[in-house]
Amino acid sequence: QFQLVESGGGLVQPGGSLRLSCVDSGGTLDGYHVAWFRRAPGKEREGVSYISSSGESTDYADSVKGRFTISRDNAKNTVYLQMNSLKPEDAGAYYCAARSSRVLPPFTASTYFYWGQGTQVTVSK
């Protein structure tokens, strides 16, 4: 059974870094395209970063370009999100999501079938 589990969230000061992990504990993630979404309190869910199943193609929201890096280790069924130079506006619940189709917009949440439970990121002094 396909099951995504996020980890790595926590409290960090502005300018700090965190690395989130998304592990597929129940299936095989390497054949799926994965995205990270986030939801801040009072705001709509937004796509943050995307990686294709092979890892050859990535995409980022404009707000995180140059600061976040997505990667994957298919041997470990894991996708990572390295977040540097964190800002207070990066705070929120971060979710990873997976789908089998690549021919769809990367940040359309409804196109993702599998979702994790989320990990909380807090950016504060």
C-alpha cells in the first residue's frame, strides 16, 4: 500500500535551513512524480517544488527559487526538499504528494492521488 510520510519539519530562525524528507513506506516511489505543497494559516495551499520520477525535471514556485532544492533517492524511496534562507513566510504545513502522470501542471493539487500527513515548519526568532 502506497503511504507517504513526511519528516524534517521544525522550528528554525529566519535565514536558517531545514531538510524535509518524504518517504514512501508502503510502495515504490521511484515510478512517481512528486511535489511538495505547503499551507500557511489563513492561506490557500500552494505548490512549492516538483520533481519528475527520474529526477531529471524539477520545478519551483517563484517564491522559493534559489533557496529550495528538491531531490530524490529512488533507491531509498525518498524525496527531499532542502530549504535554505528560510523566511517567516515559508512557515506552514508541508505536504508531499505523488502521481503517476507527468503530462499535467506540476502544482495542480487535484492531479495528485497520494498525499502525506504533513510536517510543520515554523520560521521565527
